[in-house]
Amino acid sequence: MRDSQLGIGVVGYGYWGPNIVRNFALNPATRVVSVSDLSSGRLGAVKQLYPAVETTSRYDDLLNDTSIDAIAIATPVHTHYELALAALRAGKHVLVEKPLATSAELVTRLIEEADRRGLTLMVDHTFLYTPAVQRIRELLQSRELGDIYYYDSTRASLGLFQKDVNVIWDLAVHDISIIHHILDKEPIAVSATGSCHVVGSPENMAHITLFFADACVAHVSVNWLSPVKVRQTFIGGSRKMIVYDDLEPTEKIKVYDKGITLDGPPEDAHQFRIGYRAGDMWAPHIAPTEALQTEVEHFVDCVRTGGQPISSGISGLRVIEVLEAASCSIAKQGAPVLLREPYGIWQRPRAIA
């Protein structure tokens, strides 16, 4: 790789691709060399906005271009694995739109291929790079909230209906990646239920519960059939609580000095009296930086230094394992599915007898 700008190729210029191209084009450390898409209309839009960028309907043109150091993939989920594998085999670093692939087995193959070739493999878990989630992680790591009791999130909107994935693979993937990132621990089991209201399409609403080795529990509700867009999360701790609303223009995070107190000795649990503590609320300043801008900078840094991305292939694998377990649980009408033993040994998803 040259010491000058990093040459970037982008495949897919549909819903998310334009955002990826724009952020790489604005980054002084990168140069968008070429964009590939099967639609001539989309390629025309690229040429209109970025006259110096090459366009092609042939993905192989990106693989064979020696001026391209890295490829960003923003195509339908079922194509991620083949496109990413081809890019790695061509010696390109890879950034893949979430989710990384359609199964943990395929993700593992990509991780092994990237490791074997010494290449950066990163998944676009955009929310991990938002100033709001970064601030929440800082608050949790500093023990500002005390022991974490729960993570409760609702992510709903009217569409966009996906053809090749259900609502948990589209929307819940965000919360699952956030949960892994801010809690620094993985769930040991998953329970999920889902419903489909459009014949011939996958589940459009689902409720997921993630269980941990301690008393912490996470609930994620996702819905493609909501009359309003909702992106709201509650995080409860033994000392303080957080309300995170991603749609708030300014005060995205509110920290409440609220909670409960228990009066009575531990040996007399039946005589406990619950008291309520109501203190102040404060909203930490959240920078308006675009998450994708931060993510692109991080990707470039990892490529140049060989560092491990925050949203690495391993991070993507852990998310996929939860998604697979949730899908398995939905098929079993909500039966809990084990992810791993409490002592840290990862297992293939299986239903709890």
C-alpha cells in the first residue's frame, strides 16, 4: 500500500452506498477510485456528483484495479460473503455493510481469510461510532450507573421491508452490536418471538431477550410496521439510569439520578422496604460528528497500522451468532437458545431443553 491516499472501491450505490462514497470522498486520507453497481442510472448519479470517479457494472474491475487498496461493500446481505471473500483474495482490505454475512460459518471463513492475508476486515456497525454511544460506553465503564440491571430498546419505523432478511437482521443488529460494545460482555442465551403480517415476506416485528451470566438482561423490540419512527433506549443501573433517544436533535442522552433503595438486613429479605430516590437529570454534551465519518477514519487508521477495528470481524461474528440464535428461538416459539457457557466458551446455538 502506498504512503499517499488510500485507494477506495465501492460496490453498491443503492440505499447506503451514497453515504459511504460521500464520506470516503470527503476524507483527505482516501480517494474514491471506482464505484460498481448493476444499475446504469445509479452509476450516472455517481458520475454527476463525482466526475473523477470511475464507474463500472463489473465488480471484477474493482478487484483487478491495482490502485484500489480497500473495497467497501454496500449490497444486499446475501451477496456480502462472496463479494468480501473475492476482495480479500484480491488482496484488498474490506469494509462490509451490516450484517457481515448470512451465517456465523461464513463470517468465520472471512475472518480466517483476512487473518491469513494480513488484511483489515471491518463491519459497518455504524452506531458504535456515534458520539452518543461512545459517551454511554464511557459512563458505563466509569461505573457512573453502578451495576447494570437492564438494557431496554425499541427500534421501530414504517419499513424499509427487506427481501432477504427479517426485521431482526435489519434493525436488531444495531442494538446487539451496541450491547456488546457498551457492556463489554456477551449474552449466554437468547429468547425471541416474531410475527409476519405480509404473505411471502420474513418477520416484520420481533421481541428479543438477551440473558447474561449475572442479573443483567436486555430487551430489544424491533418493528417495520410502526406508525412513527422510534429509536429509544433505557439503561438502568443500581445508581443512575439513562434514556437514549437517537432522534433527539440535541439532548440524545439524559442521565437520571433515580433509583431504588432497600431498607433492611440481607437476612430479612422478606422484610425489605423499597424506597425511591429521585435526584437531578443532566444531559451530557454530544458532538454533532457524523458516525460514518468517524468510522471511515477508524477504518483508514486500522488499514495503515494493522490495528484491530472496534467493529472487527470477531465483533461481527458475535452479532451474527446472536442473530442466528434469535432466529432459532423464533422458530421454536420463543424457546431460549444457548449461545455460550457462562465461563466463556462459545458454542453453536442450540435450544435449551
